[in-house]
Amino acid sequence: MTTQRIAFIGLGNMGGPMAANLVKAGHAVRGFDLSGAARERLAAQGGQAASSIADAVRDADVVITMLPAGEHVLAAYGGPDGILAHAAPHAVLLDSSTVPPDVPRQIAAQARPGTALLDAPVSGGTAGAAAGTLTFMVGGDAALVERMRPLLASMGRAIHHGGPLGAGQTLKLCNNMLLGILMAGTSEALRLGIANGLDPKVVSAVMQQSSGRNWTLEVYNPCPGVMESAPASRGYTGGFATDLMAKDLRLAHAAAAASGVAAPLGDLARRIFEVHRANGHGPLDFSSVFADPVMLEQALAVR
Ligand code: NAD
């Protein structure tokens, strides 16, 4: 693959390791994050730290954003200091953050005609970002997706084109609504076993080999001490924040309401994670919901 100049905006839990994998693949990566520590980490890994978004994107062939939510993405793209004002006309703009499907379409409406733009959110967690095994869910022009496939393959192992701009985000919302339900449900099942005298390692191993098997049991067990590599075993740090899961469940809820789809389990998961946030656990990994049991009445009181 030819070396490309890549601007990477948002070097957090996901963006940091994704940018590092682009460096490893031989690309020239200039990254910007509001956090100085995140910029220094990229520089230590062989990338270049930029002093602003404008400085990062100026000469880039590809601009990738990996920011918390829709408002951060719109702010990074818009305004006199933003990506649209400073990226080269030939640059491909790719947003991997999880945001409302409408956000990429709003950016397209602000961009000069012909701007190459894709929404490309990911799944796989921080371990998948570090290992370069993410799943990309992409929306936008099919030929552009094919052009970007080799670059995305430096960060992921599955690249799915869902349809026009915004389709990647819709795919991501479907997945994360299910993930929220699975994490809340797996936590309940484990707590039920523990309360009745069972060893959580045994409950986990049995469910993993039975019909309750799911991703949280395979790689992200929420009970501390069951799986050394999971955030639960490092104080629920460094994973996928409860704040971000609550955001995704709100987005899924809004999408379900807008399309007239009944999604009562997704809505209950949204309320459970909202209570968990209100209990002060927003910055912790979302699997910490295991350690903060939410009663049905508390969840139903959330609007
Ligand atoms: P994070 O909070 O760890 O990282 C976001 C980074 O963006 C932070 O370092 C922050 O300083 C930076 N930032 C915020 N505003 C900025 C700005 N204006 N300019 C430059 N930098 C800015 O979040 P994360 O876990 O890396 O998640 C990023 C996105 O990926 C979110 O949309 C999330 O929903 C999604 N996601 C996360 C995971 C996960 O497991 N953590 C998995 C899949 C998708």
C-alpha cells in the first residue's frame, strides 16, 4: 500500500491505538487531541503531534475523526478553524465516531460539492482497536469505500458497506443497542448465580458454552477477576465509558422512535445505563453496570 498522509483527530481510548496502527502500517500520521498526554503518546509511537485541527489536516490525504459525540464532530468539522475550512480539496474525510446518522449528512451539506466523505464507525472495543481487528460499518459512495478499504484494513479486519452516507451509523446503532442489552442481561445472570452461591468463573464458563453465549462473556466479562484482560479486572478503566454507551442507547431510542420500531428492551437498557450514570459512574467502563445493580422501578422512573 502506498504511504498516505493521515490527519487523526481524537486520540482517546479508540483513536490512540487506531492511529498507532496506521503508523505501524507505514503511513505518515499527524494527530491532534485536546489532551497533551494523548498527543505525546502518538509522538512516542512514531506519529507527529499537531498543534490544532487546522495544523493536522492541512496537507492530509485522509482525515479521520474519532471523537466522543455528534456535537464534537460537528464542531471539529465546522467553523473557521475546522476540518472543512482547512483540509485539501482532494482529501477523503472519514468519521469513525458514533454519532446520529444525520451528522455525516449535515457535514456533507456544509462541505464543498464533490467532497469525499464517509461515515465509518467501528465495533470491537479498545482491545480490537489495539489489535487492529475492528469491524468498520461504512456509509457513503461504494467506489470511495473500495478505495479506502486497504487503509481501513490497517485498523480492522471486517469492512462492511451498509449503503449511502449515514448507513454506517445506523448499523452501529443497531449493534450497540444489542450490546447494551447484552451487557445489562449478562450482568443480571452473573449476579443471580453469585447470589445463589455459584462461582462467577463457573457461571461464565457454562454460559459461554451454552445458549446464553455472547460477546460480553467471550472477551468483556463484567465481573472483576473472571477475565484478566477485561476492564472489570482493572477497576473498569480504559474501555468504553458508560457516558458513551448511554449516548448510543439514546441515539438508538431516537432512531427507533423516528422509524416507528418497537424496541422496549433497548429502551430499558437505555434507562438502566442512565441510572448508572446518575449514580456517578459515567466515566467508568460500561461493564461497571454489573457492580451497580439497577432496580426495575428506578429504570422505569427515567424518561
Ligand atoms: P475517548 O473519550 O477515550 O476519546 C475521545 C477523545 O477525543 C479524547 O481524547 C478527547 O480529548 C478528544 N477530543 C474531544 N474533543 C476534541 C476536539 N475538539 N479536538 C480534538 N480532540 C478532541 O472516547 P473513545 O472511547 O475513544 O470513543 C470515541 C468514539 O468511538 C465515541 O463516539 C465512541 O462512542 C466510539 N466507540 C468507542 C468504543 C470503545 O470501546 N471505547 C468502541 C466503539 C466505538
